Amino acid sequence: MRYSATHKQETREKLLDSSRAIAKKEGFDSTGVDTFMTSIGLTGGAFYSHFGSKGELFAAMIERELDLSTEMLAGDENAPQDHVAKRLRSYLSTYHASHPEEGCVLPTLGPEIARSSPQVKARVERSLKRLQGAWSERLGNDDAAWALIAQCVGALVVARVVESERTRQEILASSRRFLEKTQQDVQK
Amino acid sequence: MRYSATHKQETREKLLDSSRAIAKKEGFDSTGVDTFMTSIGLTGGAFYSHFGSKGELFAAMIERELDLSTEMLAGDENAPQDHVAKRLRSYLSTYHASHPEEGCVLPTLGPEIARSSPQVKARVERSLKRLQGAWSERLGNDDAAWALIAQCVGALVVARVVESERTRQEILASSRRFLEKTQQDVQK
DNA sequence: GTCTATAGCATGATAGAC
DNA sequence: GTCTATCATGCTATAGAC
């Protein structure tokens, strides 16, 4: 063959990484296959050597997304000194709100996931339950774990729909302070 | 003219109402103008007698949405016995999660609003600040008001991305219990 | 105001050359 | 594996008949 043995896999990796970023910034449905391919220096026709359809890319993209971001939020179980609070602060940062392409999938593609296939949603559910389980253990409170996840996702959605940078920061700061305060009651 | 004096206004109203519901369920960008028009029994060409562009419909749709849902959440100031808690419970209901077309715009169109024009986002910000102000007064806590809004929006986004009905209800119930518990500390 | 017809462009996906 | 060319369809928006 005219290409190295690992070439296809490398292209697929690049495509996945680039597509994730673009979709989180511009939306997945509203972005054409050609845009995804052009972003890694290829033309649209080559897409179908890697995925059978645009929908397959979405599924693979979400899977990669969950592997990276949800596992990151769950925390390393071998690092007990690692606190949920620290992760919350970085999630609720101005940087995260201003850079959707690098951030969590849920505040950007949540509604598109909600409209997607049962398989994709089941995969998302599995990751969310693992995260909830990890936080629940650390917090000693099942409800709080789900509530913190919701709080994080919601704060980013709300922060991004407002126009002024000032209000955006106010929303994030309020959410951070609220969680710090309530966590003292909830956390052991 | 061949149509009654109020005909155009009535058609515009129907178009707005139908479009709001469809967009919240299927997404706005991914829905064609023709679909919006067909839903009220007209053809696509007639759309431009009512709006100059698809973007104008989006702006008008969001405005209507805010007038209805955000003002509803803010509560009637002449009804002091009306508690924030009651509104939270109905927002965090299974019914709301299962019927995006009738529910709040933010969990469904939040990301699309985030990508829209500064004018639209400024309009959304104005309504959110009014809601935050109203809840803040009742709760006697500025941070809690923003946090509750985020909690509500996030809980719906998260509830809708999971596949099983059971997990969906667990998320909503956790969020409701968490808020009930923390509200006792926050509310006077 | 609404219709049909159409321009003009973008899309998802396929076929065949290299 | 990637390219160009293309099909078939979808889209936003406009033009002109009624």
C-alpha cells in the first residue's frame, strides 16, 4: 500500500480530535463532513474510508469525549488527597466558559446527544453513572453527587448564553461560592 | 386585501408558537424553514412575508420564549405566598424532562443561543438577570439565586442525555432533594 | 398573503482514477 | 487512502402568478 501501516489509524485520531473541538464550538449537526475533513487537511470524499456515516463519527466522538472528560472529572482513585472541590473550581472557571472547544461535552452538545440514538445515550449514561459513583463515595451523599454534576453543567450553559463578560463571571462565581458553602454541610 | 386585517398577525403568532415547540424538540439550525411553515399548514415561500430571514425568526422566537417561561419562573410579585420551592419542583419534574417542546428554552436551545448574535444574547441576559433578581430577593442570597438557575438548567440537560427512564428520574429526584435540603440553610 | 417555481448553494454519500 | 467529480437531496431566499 502507498500509506504506512499506522496511517489510517493516525488519520482517524486526528479526525476525531479535530471534530470534537469543532463540534463543541459550532455544533455537530450544523457542521458539514467537508468542514471536519478540511480541518485536518483532507477533502470530504476521504471521510468514508474512516466512518460509514456522519452519525458514526458522532458516536465515536462522544465516546472519545467521555473517555477523556468524564474520567478526568471522576478523579484518580489512587490519589485520595484529590478533592472534588478542586475539580469543581476548574470546571466552573472563566477559561472553561470561554473555550467550549476544549471543555466538557455536555454543556455544548447535551441537546444534540438528547436527540441522538439510544446507543449513544446509553454510553453517556454509563459514564455519568461512573462519575456520580466516584463523587458519591467521596461526598458520602448520593443526591449531592448528581446535584453537583447538574450544577456544573447548568452553570456553563447559563454562563454562555449571556452577552456580557461581567455577568458570565458573576454566574460562575456565584455557582462556585454556593457549592463551597453547601459542600461544607454535605461533605464529611 | 384578500385577507382580514388581523390575518397576518394571527399567522405570525401561529408560526412563532409552532416554531418554538419544534425548535425546542428538534433543534433550530437543523430544522428547515419549510418544516416550520408546513407545521402551520403553509408552504415555505410564504415565510418571508413574516420574517426577513431565518435568523429573525430565531430572535423573535427566543424573545417570546423569555416572555413566557422566564417570567413564569420569576413568579408573580403580587403573590407573596408563592414560594421559589414550588416552581423548582415543577421545573425539575419528569414531565418537563420528557416534553422539551413545552419546556424551558435554556436546556434545549442554550448552546444555539450561545452561538447566536450579541443582540439575542443580550436579550437573554436581561431576562435571566430579572429572574435572578426576583429569586435573590425571596431567598435573601444573590449567589443562591444564580446557583438555583444553573442547577435547574443543568439537571434537565443531564436528565435528557441519559437513556434509561430510571436514571433520568434519579437525577431529577436527587436535584430536587438537594435543593430542598440546601434551601433550608439559605432561605430565611 | 400564499402559492408554485426556481435560483444558488451546501449537504451526505458514492464512483472511479491514482 | 485520498483525490476529483458527481448524484440526489436539502437548504435559504427570491420572483411572479393569483
